[in-house]
Amino acid sequence: MAGSKQFDEALGIAKTLRARGYEAYFAGGCVRDLLLGREPADYDVATNATPDVVLEMFPRTFAVGAHFGVVLVAPEDEDAGFVTEVVTFRSDLAYSDGRHPDGVRYTKTAKEDVRRRDFTINGLLLDPLRMGDFEFASHPGGKDKGAAWVRHPGLREAVLDYVDGLPDLDAGVVRAIGRAEQRFDEDHLRMLRGVRFAARFGFELEAGTKRAICSLVSRIHAVSRERVRDELTRMLTEGHARRAFELLDETKLLIEVLPEVARMKGVEQPPQYHPEGDVWTHTLMLLEQLEPGCSETLAWGALLHDVGKPATFKRAPDRIRFDGHVEMGVAIGAEICRRFRFSNQETRQVLALVENHMRFMDVRRMKESTLKRFFRLERFDEHLALHRMDCLAASGDLDQWEFARERFYSMAEGAVRPGSLITGRDLISAGYKPGKLFREMLRAAEDAQLDGMVATTEEALKLVLEKFPLPAG
């Protein structure tokens, strides 16, 4: 058997529980992923052993969710970098806050435990002691390239399915367990999770599940903005962002969580520059290009780069115009980042992507100093990536991108950020009095240096003296 360290650890936990007379199964997403031929990111073990028993049984445990029947079991190797979640069979009491159960009642059977879970494809159990040999193998490519896939022809024989999850997995359907309205009333975030799962796996939302989301959509506002942000970020970075946002629109979740993006629908663009269609279509085409595991800031930058267009749409005599859409986009983007409580660093990068995405139109006409300052933008590779997606989602002309990319990667760091030839002390020594004009003088000297006009301190001071003559006397 060629598994992963996480699998081996979870299997060892299950064996230990079984040896003490308890039931133990792999549960939830790890079972779903194994059946889909994917290596799970983590493993959960469901058992009828109570948290106090689990805490006593393993040497390194954390009772972070013991009051909900959850214990984290860590490997004896402190550098392993992962934990296994061990969950006691339970049924949940009422959900007063739309997120957590008010309490839990431990149950004796796995069948009762899985009925509290969210979707049928996540309600499957697997007996790891019956699953036989299997191996993780490199995935040959595609949207999930880089992931390890599982080769295991007899895996299904070890599955316990009390919620008809296997037929839904085979049919490619995301269906709520039991009454969909009850599942979403218990935890409102499940509406977004359902969309994300459907997009990630290329599944459809089951009709009743989809209707329930549409009818309860306003309850998403009771969910913390951080949790909503994190779900949206996962949708944007899992490699299926376009489908996720199409489903958000179909379920009416989009207008609730990102009304600024929903307003892109139907906003025309000049066909000579955007033959693909309106702003919404253009944005979806960018989202379709986001690779699995792309940076969160690039993903949000792609989503919001044209968010200022709906508010600046104007049908002028010559063509459709969006005068000031970049500035408007920065303002709207700032409000979205504030609303979702992005960090200051994340906000700066997302807004920088929005603010600078149109500058590539001028790269061939830029002075050398202007181009080099452009290249100084933090994480300029993300600006390049956004511009490429922007072009491919419109005219398809990559001329400006290719020029900027070639210049950026061929230019030495010292050419982009050379050491200063003069400082404020040099200006004082030359006879200037300190003041606001110093910034302009130093900028002029640096521009000349970047343009290759000056290369020494003497040449830089001479240029400043010519541009900013000292007052007579």
C-alpha cells in the first residue's frame, strides 16, 4: 500500500480505536475525494468513542471542539504539520445562530451521525480496514494538475452509504441530506459551500437543493463576512471560478454577497474592443483562466478589475465609454475589501491590480523611467498575469503583454532600482534650502538616471541646477 503520511496516520487512529472495541470510519470529504480518485487534503475519523476516551487514548491531542464531539489527534512527530479530526457520532440540537448547534447529543450509530451532515456526497463513510491495497499516483494533467490521484478498483466495497451519496456521486449531483431548507437553516454558509462543491467537481445542484438556496438566500447576511470571504476565495482559487460565479448568479447568492459584481450583467462594451460581450461575460472569461492554487490577490483582482464600469457607463456619440472606471473601480474595490475584512496587505495588492490594469496600453510609449517605475509595482508578475487574462478575454491581442513581459524579465534589478546618485544632503551642500521642492528635485534626478541621461553624482547635480536654478544672491 502506497499512501500518504496523513492517510497512514488516520488509518493508525482507526486501528487503535478498533483494537479498543470502538467503531471507526473515515468520514466526509476524504471519502468523497477517494471515490473521485483524488488524494484528500485531510482525513476525518468518525467513531462511537466519546471525546474523553479519545483524549486518553492518544498521546498528542487537542480538545478544541470537544464540546461538539471533536478532538484533534496529532502525530507523535511534532514536525508532521497536520492533525486528524476525530469526531464522535452525534446528532445536533437546534442551531440558534445559523452556524453552530446549541449542543450535541452523542449517538450510538453511524447512521444517525451522517444524517446531520450537509450534502449526500459528504455523508459517506468508509471502513479503512476493509478497503484493501491502493496507491496514490501522479495526476496526468488537466484542471487539477499537480494533485495526486488514487488507483483503487475495490474502494466502493468498503463504503457505508446511509444517505444515497454514491448514486449522487455517480450522477454528479450536489444534494442536501434530508430537507434542504433544514440543512441551510442550520448553517447558512452551506448555501455557498454547495455552490463551491458543484463548481469544484463539475456537478449540478439538485433541483430541490437549488430551490432551497434561492428561497433562503437572504439569510447569508447572518454569516460572518470573514466566513463568506473565505468561501468566495476558495471558489476563485480552486480552478473552477467561472462555474462557481455562474452558479452564484443562478442561485441569487451573487446579488446578496457581491452586488457590485452582479451589476456587471448587461453592461455593454464597445464591440471593437470587446467582441466577447458585456462586462459580466468578460469577467467570467477572466475567471475561467484562473489556475488552481493561484494567489488570492490575483483572483480577486481578476474579479474586480472592471468593477467600476457599471457606474461609469456612457453611450457617447463615437462609442461606448467608461471614463474614470479605474478610479471608480478602486473606490468600489476598497469598499469590498473593507466589507470582507481583507488585511491591509491584501487590500493594497488587490487595489493596485485594479488601479494599474489599464496602464499596459501605454507600455510601448512609456519613457524608460516611467516603464521602470511601472515595473517596481509590488508583485509585478501578478500585474502581468492579470493583463494577459484581460487580453485573452477580449481582443486576444497579446502584443503589449509580450513587450512588457520581455522587458521586465530581461531587465536587471539594478536597472529598475538603481542606487540614488544624490540625496537631500547633496542638495543642501549645493546651496539649496530644505523644503517641499526637494522631492521634485530628487525625482527629476532619478528619472534622468532611469532614462540613462546621467550616471554620476556630478551629472545628477548639474541636471538639478539646470532645472531648478539657485536663487540669485
